[in-house]
Amino acid sequence: MPAVVRPARPHPVFLGVVLILLGMLVGGCARPPVSDPAKAELLRQIREAYLFDVDVVSLELLSVPEIMARLDPDTHLVEIRRRMSSDFIRGFEPEGSIAAVRALGGGRGYLRLVFFGRRTLEDLRKALSDFTPPLCALTIDLRDNAGGNFDQALRLAELFLPPGAPLALYEGREGRALLYATGTAAPRQERLTLWLNARTASSAELFAGVLRWHHRAELVGAPTTGKRTVQQVVRLDQAHLLFLTTGRFLAPDGSPFGVHGLMPDRAYEGDDVSSLMAPCADTKSLGP
């Protein structure tokens, strides 16, 4: 009786490899879903809202810290601490953006602007109305101002620029849009000095950059932080908030206001406000 030759059975490991390869061919190289909910939400936000082009597929095998290291420096995570203010988590800011107002004599005034909030334009108008007219020169102290509401920064710049003046170019995922001054009132005529330091950032830099681009203000102090991007705040999980870059501001001609921050027109390291600007009688007023 002839011997029956039975085919050799494939080794189980080999069979598993073959099935995986067939699955990849049939399923289009499908990848298993991300199991970490926070990481899944992070990847979704990057895919749908992040300003810059990123290969999201290449990020799927990375940890959350590794993913964050691949993004721009303004995108970051904030750990939600037990005692953290609910106003901070919900994106609210305190009231009272003007911290100090002082008349310096000779038609000169000084005010300290500590952040840009929803009421900053109203706060500034009230502060200016408190000076005894005529006010011919004004120093706005932006030191340690970390920014805030970008719309308010542009509305403040409008006060000192003619109607229709280009303010900034906004770049988002949908493209670019040139923003113009929409106010109808005549611009204020005070000679402006903006006082900056290394902690002047974001909306404060936008405000100063717009006015300097129009030759409407002198910048004194130290170079600024160099942040003019816009972040969207997303709660990834119970422990982390994601600040994701979704847009940025450029000068009206498309150039950056400052590559590594705004460079002042004049360095200044003192604290004497009066010495920041010359008396009105010795210098001509800057027009818009």
C-alpha cells in the first residue's frame, strides 16, 4: 500500500504572521485605535485645529510628552491642580487691566497695563479721560504683560491709528486675512512711548508691534518674549488642559513683527518714568 504523504502543518507563529500580513493588505494597513483617551483627544485636536501641518500618523506610536515635543513651543499642557481657579480653567480673566495711572507734569501721562482682558479698551478710555487735558505724551508700561485678549489689543491700537489703517495679518488653518481699523473716530494724537521687557508677550507684543509698524510709537526697554500665536484651550482629561496653537499674527505686509521678539528702539534699564520721554515742548508730536 503506497504511503500517504500529508502536507506539513504550518508552525503557529508563522501562521499568525501570515494572517497579520493578509489583514494589512485587506484592511489598508489599519492601525489599532489609540487606547489612551487623553492621547486620542490630543491627536484629534492636532488633526482638526492645529495651525501647522503635522503627519498625525507618525505621532500615534509616541507618548503624549513625545508628541508635545514635536509641536511648536507655544503649544503646551497645563496640569489642573486641585486648588486651581475655576475661572482660569474656563478661560476667564480678572477685572482691572490698568494697574496704575499717573500724571507726570507738562502734559505727560503714564499708565501701567498688566493684561489684555475683555474690558481693557473701556479701562484705557476711562484712564485717559482722568488726565487733565491737554495730554501731549503718554507712556504705556507693558512690562510683565503676558498678553490675553488679542481682539482688545487690536482695538487699543485703533485708538491711535486712522480709520481703515491695516492692523495685522491673521493666519489660521483656513488661510490669511488682513485686519483693518474699523473705528470711525479721529485717532488720538499723544506721542506714545511703550515700555517693554523680556516678559512682555502675546497680545502686548501685538499691540506694540502694530503701533511700531505704523511709526506711531517708540519702544523702549528690553527685547520681548517673541510670542504672537493664538491658542485654543481644550480639556484633555480630568488632569490636563491643552493650549494648542491655532493661529498667529503677522505684520500687514506678511513679515513677522519680530523674529525673536520685539527689539526696542532704545534700551532702558532704569525705573524713572519721567526720563523715558522728553518734555512735550522739546519734541514734536508723532502723528498717525
